[in-house]
Amino acid sequence: MKIIKYFMLLVLISALSLSAWIYYPQYQLNKMKQESAPVTEKTNKLTYIDYYRTSPDSTVNHLALGDSIIRGYRISEEENFISQFSSKLGAETGKQVISQNEGIIGITSERLNVLVQDGIYDEEVKGADLITLNVGGNDILKLVKKSDIYSALKSFDSLQGGFSKNLSEITTRIKELNPAATIVFLELYNPMPTDHQFYSLADKLLPKWNLMIYETAKETPYSIVVQTTNVINSENLQYLSTDGVHPNPLGNTAISNQMLEQFQQQHKADAVLANREK
């Protein structure tokens, strides 16, 4: 009888631990999204749009670093969300927005970190007013390709640790080179339809991944996390290309609109505004 009790206790503890591992990150993620949401009361703070609109400079330099989501996959340069957002930002602010897309198809967070630490983008970073950064999707894809999905899941925590370290080091280096630049991160989205055999699993694991992006952004002055999952999800599969992973032109437009909406609503930090007035 004691053995049965111990066994049931062990099962209960295991179930609770698994639930905490899966669901607590979603709770933390929702909390961090709420903290970054714009306040509704009147404020003297400038939104990001207002900040760039009132800038004494006539141009805004927009640098983009990362993977195929940044580069654009099988679409023209004009259809890419980096180009689309830059055009919309220019129209909203009355500035000339010059975009430079350094996205590399297939790049991992580890490889991008090496390039950043080696100074490959130093001059571009120093001259940027706005830096959009997206990486990490290939970390997961390459792991899955090397093994079956269940073996990949066993390595998920260590993979997360590597990604978190790389993202932190990349943003730290960027801020060392250009403390005033705005950094725009993108959430990692789930491109699977709801009837896919791994949809539910991915939907539970991705919050753990996105939580690391929000945690990095929280420690990074003047940053925004674009809520890509609001527009690229199982309810908007028309935004995906035929490969079922990358956003098509419509998807890129949706991401650029989401970016613009957040720039219109979220506020630039007081420290940056004070520095401008000196």
C-alpha cells in the first residue's frame, strides 16, 4: 500500500512539474506584455512615432539584422516588411527613412552573434537610429532536422539557454556601439495549422522561447517587441507562403502594420528624451 501511495505522489509531483514547465512561461509572458502595453491616461511622453517626427535630423537610418524573416523569403525587396515599415515610418514622420537589410537566410543566433562580436556590422550599427532584429527560428529548425521531434524536445532547454546567451550578447554589443538606438525584436510565431500533429506542443513551447525575447528587451533600453503572434497564427494562414513557414507579401504587410501600430502607441523612454534636450 505504501508503494502505491509513493507512486501516486511521484506521479502527482511529476504532473505538477510538467504543468509548471509548460504553463508558467505563458503566465510570465502575458504579464510582461501587459507591462509593455501603452497606458491610456494622458502623458507628456512621446510615442516612438512622435520621437522620430520631432527629431532634428531629416533622415532616419533603419538597420535590419537577422534571418530569412528579416531578409524576405521569395519576395521582392519592396514587399519585405522592413521596406514596407520604413516607407510607412517615413510617411508618418515626414522623414526620409533609409533602410539597410542585412538579413541572411538560414542564419542562427550563434552565427549572428559571432558576426556582431567580430565587428562585421559595427559601422552600420553606429549609424543606425533604429535596428530591427530577428533570429532564433533557425536554431529550432536545425535541431529538428538533425533528429526526431522527441529528441529535439529533450534538447529544448539547452537550446533555449544558447539562444538566450546569444541574444543577450548581440543586444549588449549593439548598445555599447549605439546606446540611443531603438531596437525592435520580433516574437517567434507558430506557423502550424491547428490540426497539425505538433501544433499544440509548439503552442506550449513557443511562450518559453518568446519569454526570453521579452526578458532581453526588458533589460535593453529603448526597445520594442513586435507582437508578431497577433498577426501570424493559425487563424491567419493566408499570411504564409507555400512553404508554410515564411510570411508571404500579405504576411509582411501585416507585420509592418503591427510594427507601426506599436510605434504609434508605445513611448520612448524619458532618458533618451532628456538627452535630446541637452
